[in-house]
Amino acid sequence: MPPGGGIATEIRAGATTFMVMAYIIFVNPIILGYVGVPGLEGKGLPFAATLTVTCLTAGVLSIAMGLASNYPLVLAPGMGLNAVVAFELVAGRGLTWPQAMTVVFLEGLVITLLVLTRFREAMMDAVPLGLKRAIGVGIGLFIAFIGFFTSGFVVKPATGPLPVGLGVVGGLPLAVFLIGFLLTAWLVARRVAGALLIGIVVTTVLAIVLNGALAGWKGFPTPGAAQIPSAVVQLPDFSTFGRLDFGLFAKLGALTACLAIFSIMLSDFFDTMGTIIAVGSEGGFLDTRGRLPRVGRVLLVDSLGAMFGGLANASSNTTYIESAAGVAEGARTGIAAVVVGILFLLSMWFAPLASVIPAQATAPALILVGFYMMALAREIAWADHEEAIPAFVTMLVMPFTWSITNGIGAGFVTYAVIKIASGKARELHWMLHLTAAAFVVYFALPLLERTAR
């Protein structure tokens, strides 16, 4: 992993992070707008307004994180959380969009109170070092899997019993990904400065050239990807900002509304914890006990991100694991986060340019960041099965369920059960008892909600 190298390195690393996560500018409006979803299309949030608030919240909060914490951690609307808002709260429960965003706002308020009382920080300190390392490895596997999936190399078969399969190697997008991956892997192996950024730029240019020259091949599915944009400037649309509606309690009932807030809050809470630990480990920011200095500032900005995301109708903003791409490029300070924030704010006006970068150009960077993060696995005490089995469960559940929170929860519950069953309950910090119990409730939420109806 490249060491930190001054302002030029921070700027380059910030540009890398932005390119790796620029997909959210368009994916968030697609999810919240039900684009292409049969029966729901036209019932979501307006695309242009959601794109604007996505860029606005990501930009403001990333700059705030860089200035407040001086870490290269960046925020944007969380993938997964936005799908919960769109398909569970609105489509599933019948909430209006302002009511659903009020759920997000309230869970952010609860987490902010937990930060101000230092509960959230104490919870992070209570996690055993072995589990912290496993969380970092699990997230590395997760983002590598995301890279393979978004590139089209790994697909969900349309038919058959297998959950995943190999993509169509003869297609143009996958061919571009394979070339980009081999190029980026070679640059990383040669320890070339800016390897990830170079790989993204060269692969994007290659995609544009081939997409225009080889009309017979199947093109890129994302609108605008690998195409020279017809327009460069797009005016921002702030029409959805500030729309909240506290009538959700009357709509759902107090118990069901509180369970919905608790579910999103728990996911938000532990997604961020996992990301901070993983990126902190990758960047060498953690102390000997696996704690992040100035973590209170990081957690405060992150919790305010949920509130701001709900207020803006952009969905909950959370600290992004793609921050690790910038760290892998040498980012060590908040300058990189400020660079990312500025680029997001500019994207409110220049969104067509950001749309040019295809997922196949950023996927190699995600996979190789996962490679960097796998190094933490050698620091896990594999000979101690009481530590190693929960670590193993944590690492695998994350990519297999497409959820950082599920992996952390499965690891915590496994760790607590093994310790208690072995007669070592007193070795568990009281917060781990509490957290394991909370995760049991979290995993049982579908049953509890059916009972409450």
C-alpha cells in the first residue's frame, strides 16, 4: 500500500475515491425513482431533484468530515439503506416519501444522541481486536465481490438453481473490465503511484473508444456510460429538499414505526463502525488496541449525515467503504475528503461528465482495494477457535448476504454464544451482551413485525 505523500497525493487519492463512488450520483436517483421497476415506475422521487440532493449531501458531508476529523473518510447516500427506504418503507408499507425520509431523519437523530453521550464510541472500543480485524477482512471481501458483480464478471443466472454464475465473456462491458483489471493489477504489482486512478481513467477511455467503434457488441447498461455526453452542464433541482412528514406514527402505529426506525438505525450504526475499522486498519490510523483517535468527530459527522440525508430527501448518508480506494492511493488526511466533497458539489452542475465512467472501469479498483484489506487476515489468532470462528463467520456473511451489518451481527452473536456456552460470560464486555441481544432482535424483526400487524 503506498504511503502518504503530500498534497499532490491527497488530491490524486481524492480524485480516485470520487471516481470509484461516482456511481451513486445516478444509482441513488434510479433506486429512489423506481427507474425500470414494473408497477412502480413514475411513483418514485423525481430523478433530477434526487441527483441534485445526492451530490449536495455527499459534497457537504465529505467536506465536513475532512475538516472535522482530518481523515480521508467520505460520505454519500448509503446503498442498501436507499433500497430499504424505497422498497420496504414506501412500496411495502405504503408510507409517503416525506414520511419515509422522516424515518431516516429520526434514526439519524437517535444515533446523534448516542454519539453525544459517547455510547457509540464506547461500543466501538468494546469490540474485541480479533473481531475488528475480521470486520476489515470481511469488508474487503465484500467490496471485491461488489467489484466482480457490478462489472458483470459475476452474475445472477436467469434460470437454474445456482445463486451466481460467470458473466458473458464475449460481451463488450466484460471485455473492458478484464482488460482494465489486468492493467490495474499490473500497475499495482509494479507499485506505480496512482495505479488505481490510472486504471480507472485508461479503462474509461478504452470503454468510450470501443463502445463507439464496435456497434455490434452489446453496450453498457448504465445511461450515459462509456459515451461522450451530449451536454456538459445541468442545472441543479432542489425541489424535494426539506420535505418531512411526522404522520408516519399515525400511519403505521407507534410500535411498527419504532421497529422501522430501529432496523434502519442498527444497520446505519454498524455499517459505519465496520467501515471506520476497515479503512482505519488499511490506513494505519488505529492504535495498538484497534481504536481510532478522534473517532468521536467521525461518528458525529456520520450521524448528522443520516439526519441531513433524510432532510434533503436523499436517504441516509453514511461513511463509504470506497474511502479505502483513496487510502490505497496514499490518502492520509482530510484533504482527500475535501477534494471528494468539492467534486460532488461540482457534479450538481456537471453530472453528465460523471455519468461517462462505467462500472467496469471502477470495478478493478474495488477488487484491488479488497486485495489490500485481506492482509488483516494474517493478524487474526486462528489457533484460538473461540476468536477465530466468530471472525470467520463475520468475514463470510458480509459478502454472502451483501450486508456489512449482517456480517457484524452474525459475528457478534456467534462470539457471545460461544463465550457464554463455554462458561466465560464474564469475559464479555456488558456492551457486547447488549449488542448481541440487539442483533437477535434485528434478525428476528420480520417475525416481530408480522406479529405486530
